[in-house]
Amino acid sequence: MKKLLLLIMFFIVGSVNLDATEVEITSSPGQDVDFPKPVVSDKEYMLMPGDSLLVTVTGATNYSYITGVTYEGKLTLNMPVASVPTLEGTFMPHYDVVAAIPVYGLSLKTAKDSVAKAFSRYLRNFNVDLTLIGMRTFDVLVVGEVTNPGVVPALPIYRVSMVIDEAGGINAIGSRANIELRRRGRFYANVNLAEFDRTGNVRTNPYVQDGDVIIVPQMENSVVVKGAVFGKREYELRVAELTAAREKSSEGLYELLEGERAADLIVKAGGLTPWADPAHTYIERNGEKLYVNLLEVLSDTSSQQNIRLKNGDVLVIPSVNSVVYVQGQVATPGAFPFQPNLRASDYIGIAGGPLGDASMGSAYVKRGTKKLDTDSDPLIEEGDIIYIPRQVFKFWQDYLEITAVIASLLISYLTLTK
């Protein structure tokens, strides 16, 4: 007996120390401990066939049992009606079903009240509680502009966005703002995932139920945003395979909603990159360029520079120093898009090659405040300026040109003095 008491005390002390240790690890004086919130709410979760429940009865009679919502949408009421002897010589209560009440489509809270009312016909001085211990699975049909349209298995805690993600997500031309949710064959709600992404408003992204149909239509209006933005959805900032350098350009098709302006689409496209040149942003519209000073727009969205966009517009955000300049004695001097792993000679070739009077021996690359000799044909970086000067003195060609000029002047003089 003493050994048994010592063993019990050992376990009690051990459990107390363990609890104290856990509290010491997870909390500190003056600091609240955040615990995960319940997955479901008893006011929101609707019971349907396939849900599993633990029914607990306390009071004058104490017992519990596990049951489920039947295919007819009912919940059984079980009561102990007898005691059955066990092999150990004890008696175990035997439960029997005394009734089944409809709970189809009821919330957990409402079902609890219905169960308590039904039990009151058999018991006195009691309390009853319902605990959800297993959720049903059901099918939702997803059609339209998604990667993998079809039937998607879902749980009652899934929202529309989660079901769409299970279907592979919305494709490049699908709308995120005008998704239709149909329930029991009729229109139920308009789902606006664009607003949900922006504000987190769960009302625009409701829970799904058994047999729902989600319809993702095409965008009604769209805008292409390209250049120095981070990109979202299918269009991400990539890493070049050969150089491991970031490609400083992203291009994507984004949904245009009524009244949206340049700043709104920049947000949709993931925001500006650190290397963006907002002062030289422009909109391509019907062959014209409408310049937008995003520096002014970002500081004041009510600015007139925050142009209202139209269907089919292309919003271009250039990068700072994303070009290479070739100047001097080449066929077509100007600015050329930067390409990794190209050398000075490559860009000179892109500019049409040197002219006949080019002094290639005096060519140089200007990089910030430095000048690099082109004899070694260096690798070119963004923003470099390649300059090819003209030869100051070109031997016989220059002699010939000078002689021709002197001869022309002499002939003119002799003609005038006759």
C-alpha cells in the first residue's frame, strides 16, 4: 500500500513539475500567450450528413457517446438502458437509441438546443453539449477560367479561394473580382477575391457548402503591366539561368475594374522594384504614349498624373540604367537594352558597327567616373557608355581631302581673276 501511495505521489509531483516547466517555457511575466483560435465556430458551422459528433450528458446522469449525422440529416439520442457484465466482473452500461432528431443545416449551437429539448422528454436536471470531432467531405464543381476545372473535394471550413486553389488557381485571363457562387441551383453570392486579397474581408470570400458550383468568368477588361514591377500570379520576377542575375522585367495581364487608375494597377502588379524609374512611367494607348510621373502619384493619389486606365492599355515602368549607350562613330548610335554576358564589341555590332573614320584604338567604356579601355573587350554592365571617337588625322585620306579642298579654292580664285 505504501509503495502504491509513493508511486501516486511521484506521478503527481512529476506532472506538476512538467506543467510548471511548460508554463515557464511558453510564457513570461507581463506577456500574454497567444493560442490558436478554434477552427470552427458553433454559430457558423452547419451540420450535414457525414459530420461526427461527441454528445456529452452531465447532471443527474453522466455519460457520453459518439454519433454522426445520418444520410437523412438526423442525429440519434442514445441513453443507457441496461448494464452488461464484463470479463473482469464489473458492469458496463449499454446504450440504446431512443430517438433521432433532424439537425440538417443547423448550426452547432442551434443543434445543441434542439438536442437538449429532445432529451428533456427523458431526463431531468441535466446539461448536454455537442462537440464536433469529425468533418464531412463533399464535392464542389469549379468551372470556367481555372487551370483544372472539374469536381474538387472540399471541407466545410474551405472558402471559395481555397477550392479554386485546389483546382489549380485562376488562369491568366480569369476574373478574380466577378466570381459567381451558385448554391442549390441558384445564384448565391458574387465572390470578389481581388478585394479579399487587398482587404482580407471574408464576406467577399464565403465558405463553401455541399454541392456548390463556382463559376470563374473571363476578365471583362484588362491592362498589361510590364517593366520594373515584382509581378504576381503567373508572372514573377525570374532569375536568369546563365548569369544568376535578376531579370529586371516582369510582364503580366491584370484585371481592370471600373474607375481604377495607374496607382491601383501598380499595387495589383506587386509594387515597384527598387530599380524602377517611376518618373518616366508611361501608358501605351492606341499607338500614343501618355507619360505618368509616379513619384507625384505615389505621394498624392488624387494627382492628375494618376491617369484613369482603359481596357487594352499597357502600363510600362522602365528600369533605371537598364540600357547601354553606344555613341560616336558607329552606324546607329543610341541606347540599347542591356543583355547579360555581352562585351563592348557585341554592343558596337548591335549599333551597326564602326564607321570608316572610327578610331577603335581610342574607344573606351565610361562606367560612372571610370574609363575602361576597350582593347580587352570588357564585359558591359547596365548604364555603361561605349564611346568610339573619330580619327583626328587619317594619313592619305585626309591628305587627299585637304588637297581637293585647296585645289577647289585655287580653281575658284583663278576663274574669278580672268
